[in-house]
Amino acid sequence: MVTVLFPHLAAVEIEQVDRQDGQIRVVARTRGDPVCCPSCGTATGKVHGYHRRRLADRPVDGLPVVIELRLRRLVCVNLDCVRQTFHEQVPGLAGRYGRRTPGATALVIACALALAERAGASLLATIGLLLSRTSVLSTLMALPEPPSTVPAVIGVDDFAIKRGQRYATVIIDAVTHRCLEVLPDRLGVTFAHWLQAHPGVRLICRDRSAAYAAGARDGAPQAVQCADRWHLLNNLSEAVEKLALAHRGCFRDIATGQGRDEGPTVRRTRSRYAAIHALLGQGVTNNEIARRLHLALNTVKKYARAPHVEQLIGGSKRGATLVDPFRDYLRSRRAAEPPNPA
């Protein structure tokens, strides 16, 4: 039963198992077999003394499990050995300086990788493994770094450390989405140096940044560059929005002659435009209009310069052109043209 359910306890003799103070206590000791000296490799069973260790194990039925293990301090029988005494270890159960069994440590590592410190400690507490967030973070930081192999497909993008002032670059594995590197800026030269130091990249997914394009050409000329899906969809949506705002006047309701879904800002803009141009028609100066309507002088000048109110609505940047007076006529001619037989 022990070898099937608790294989890590198969190398020791269990003396007692009880439940007290809301936890399960397992009292065990080593079997007394000879142990090889870690320095010279001589097998010895001569006991110098005993000591006890408390190890946290994986919870059982939501209760913490503590293993009280009695270990021997052995004497090396080789008189030429630099060691005189040493503590025996139990592989798979008690490593040097460890306070948890390998199974409990693996559970902590899994929660730390998925949830980090505070959330990981909360999840471990619900299953019966009580640790502070600092202990969870220490276990995570003690892990060896993963191998630094560069994948064939990477993604690169910038992010703001302080918006409008300082930016950095993140490079990820486009397949596993694992972060590979964070560069201190978003310059093409920095990106090119990273590519030259990590050869083997065959495909680079990026945005439309000219700096990243130049860096990819210089650092990995053999790699194919492509735009990622998010930037394509984002750029398309921004272009459609700008086009719709620029031609807002073309989507007027014929029946009512009013724009659809006009909010208070649009209605205020129309009211100001009508009031300012009514006063301009009476010969009132811009300074006097600003005083009467309680507006800034630059605001009055902006409304006075606009030939149409639609130019001030929705952020439209399209100014008046020579075609505007003939736009309706051109549309009617185009609609009346017969379809092209080709």
C-alpha cells in the first residue's frame, strides 16, 4: 500500500501516523542500511548520533501533512577521508536543507508558475499547503532559467513604460507565446543586435513600425517579415472609423434632414456655428462675438473659418475643396451612367 500510494516513503520505516492539531503527522526513521560517504564513497553504518527533520508533504484530504523523520549522523570509517561524520540523506524524500518533500515542492512550483505569489499562496491554502506569498515567490525565483533556444517564429511589439515618453520592446515565441526578451527601447538598431546575437529566426511577426522593419532587415536578412493579425485588424478599424467620420455628412437621414445619433456635443457645435455665422452676417467682429457668446477668441475664429458645420463635427480633417459645389451633380451623373459592358 505504501509503495503504491506513497512511493516516496518506501525507503523509510513508518512508526506512527496520527491526526492532531488539524494536521496529519507521520513519524518515520531510516532503515539502518549502510550509507556511502559523500567524500570518499566508503560504505559505513557506524552511528555517531541522531537528528530529526520536519518535512511538509503533499496534503491529504485537505489537511497538511508533516513528516517527522529521524536520520542518522554517521562516522566515516576511512581514516584518510577528509570527513569524519556526515548526515545521511533519503533520495526522493529529504534533500539537503529542504523543508518540503519533492512532491510538495513540485506542487508549489506548479501554482507559482500559474498564479505567482499571492494568488498561488491562496490556492495552496485551500488544498492544505500553508505557505506565505514570500515562500511561494522564493520557490519560483529559485527555479533554473529555461534553455535560451531561439524559436524559428518570433513576435515583436513595443509597449509603454511611461506613455508618451519611454517605450520598450518585447520579443515572444509566436508559437508558445513565451516571452524571450525585453529590450530597453524600441530602436531598430537594438532589435538588429538582438537578432544577430540569436541566429535562426525564419519568420518575424511585427507591426507596421519602420524601425522594426529596418532592424529585421539588418539583423536577420534571411527572415520573412509579416504583419500580425491584431495590428491588421486594428489598423483596418481605425481607417474605417476615420473614413466614416470624414464623410459624416453623407449619412444624413433624408426624411428628417438630421444626422443620426447626434449627441449633446454635436448639437452644441451646430448651435454655436449657427449663432456665430448669424452675428458675422450682421457685421459683428470676432472679438465682440467672443464677448457676447462667452467663448474664446480662437474658438470663434475656428467656427468663422469653417465653410460647413460638418467640418467641425466628429473630428473630420477634410477641408473644403473645389469639387464640393459640384459633388451632388457628379454623383447624379455617375448614377445615370449605363453599366460597363466589359
